[in-house]
Amino acid sequence: MVLIGAGLIGTSIGQALTAAGVQVEVRDANPSHARVAVGRGAGTQTPVDPAEVALVVVAVPPRAIAAVVDEALDVYRNAVVTDVGSVKEPQLRELIDHRSLSRYVGSHPMAGSHLAGPLAASADLFSERTWVITPHEDSAPEAIATVEALARLCDARLITMAPADHDRAVGRVSHLPHLVSVLMAGQLAQMSPDDLALAGQGVRDVTRIAGGDPGLWEQIVSANARVLVPELQALADRLSELTQRLERTEPDVRPLLAQANAGVRKLPGKHGASAVDYASIVIEIPDAPGSLARLFGDVDAAGVNVEDVAIEHDPMRLVGHLRIYVHPDREQALTRAMTDAGWRVSTAAPPL
């Protein structure tokens, strides 16, 4: 296999396939990125015979995808070519106008990080995460099967969608939230340090993904502008409605808040199952070496399965607040066990 592009996603793919016993040649326009990826276990820089390559994975920035896929189809004439970009239809339209694309199948692993580059890569980045396969009408069945095998080797869950359907869905659940986060974070840039000192976990949650690479995200949202423009217009209408409700003599925003609760409940839960309203307890934890290990040791001794965790740092004290989510019928047992172990426990949220 040949991997073209040694960023976060490409390097993670290389690591996963190498761990599975696949021979991977790593290439990147930046030789230092390729060297780092190889050093991180993503494969080798030793050239392979193009005629013997069965699969090429293109993991380059959005604006380069079409050109790199086009070149790969010419150089590796016996290989299936897939790209892992987050927008599928624009490059398909660009490619299909001038060549046969039976060996090309787009795909998109729905995993990533606000961090970038090969140093942030991980072989288990895609484990139990959704990987969308986006075949087009000319994709050969054996090419589709090859890309499906790639996703399975990376321990991902497969979904098949048409390119246009993929772009519409990912625009709504990924690209639009990113832009909302960007706008909120931009508001923070206008605030004084004294005001920002009051920031809690709520604003950090909303703005976390805004820390992504501006150059990469500019390419992503520009490529998917056809989907994003009407979505942003619809969001603007909802902001106008919220503003109008707040301007009333007796503001009435409960319907919008209730609709938001319903939207959150529709999101899939763990492993794609229906969402569960977990109970949570909050434990104060010192910001000191060994604290987390000791805490989780006590949780394990309690025999309670942890469904999820989140940590919130106190900006004024050297402590954090670890929120542990469990099934509601296990909340009291864990609360008693952790209190008996000497931890400060609360079922109330720490300050936002």
C-alpha cells in the first residue's frame, strides 16, 4: 500500500495498517513529515514497484485531493485509490469530467483531533469510529470492497453513502458546529482579561474545536460551501428568533431550550446505541502526580462501570473536578464508595 500524506489522519492509517501486517510506503510533499510518520510506526519510505501496489490512500489537504488522486491513478495502474478528505463531491466532479474512475472510491473516517501533524497520530484513532465509504456510479465492486477492507483493518465501523449525501450530513454535524465554535471563540478575542478570568468549562466546551488549523478548515468549509450557506442562513433565522424572544417584555425562550434538549437526546450514545441519561457524580481531585491513578483505583474497587468521564480544571485553585458518568442505578453506590475512600464528592455541577 502507498500512503500519500503524513498528517494526523494519514499517519494514523499507516500506523494501524502496519500494526495489522500491511506493508506501507509513506510519501509526503514535506519529507520531514514522512520521516516523522515512519518514526512513529506508519510504514517505510522504501519505494515499492508501482505495478505491485494494490491500494493508494490519499490523505492530503482538500484543495490538493483531486490532483493527487488523478496522478495516483496514472502512476499506480493496478491500484484502487481512495482519499480520506472530509468533502467528497467537489473533487469527484473535477475528476469525472476527464477520466474513467472505476478504481477510485472516496472515503471519510469520522475521527480526528484539533491537533495536527504526525506527532498527534495514533494507531487506534479509528477504533469503533464511523468510516464512510462514498462510491460513485462508476466505482467497480472490487474497488469498493478494497476500501471497505481498509476501514475494517483500522477497526472502524462502515457506513456507505452517496457523495452528495455525505457532504450534506457532514456539513450539518461537523462543519457547521465548527463554524459556530469559531464565531463564539472570535467573540472571546474582544473580551478583557478580567472577564475571561470568569470562564468555566462551558465556554471551553463550546470553543474547543475552534482551535483547529485555520488553513485546513478554510479549505474544508470552502469546499462544502454549497451545503453550509443554507445551513448558516437557517441558523441565522434561529438566532433572530432567539433575539426577538429575549426582547419581549416577558422573555420566552423555553421552547428553544426544550428543542435543544430534544436535539441532544437524538445524538447516538456509546457504540452507536441510543443515548442514555446517565447519572453523574463530581469528585474534587488535587492537581498532583498520582491523583488520577489513586482515584481510578478506588473507582475500580467500587465495582461500578464508568460510562464516561470529563475533567474540569479550577482556574483559581490547584484542583480539578472529575465528572464520572454511570448508570443511574449505580450512582448511590459509587457516591458512597468514593466518600468512604476520602474523596470530596458532589452530585451537583461545579461552577460553569
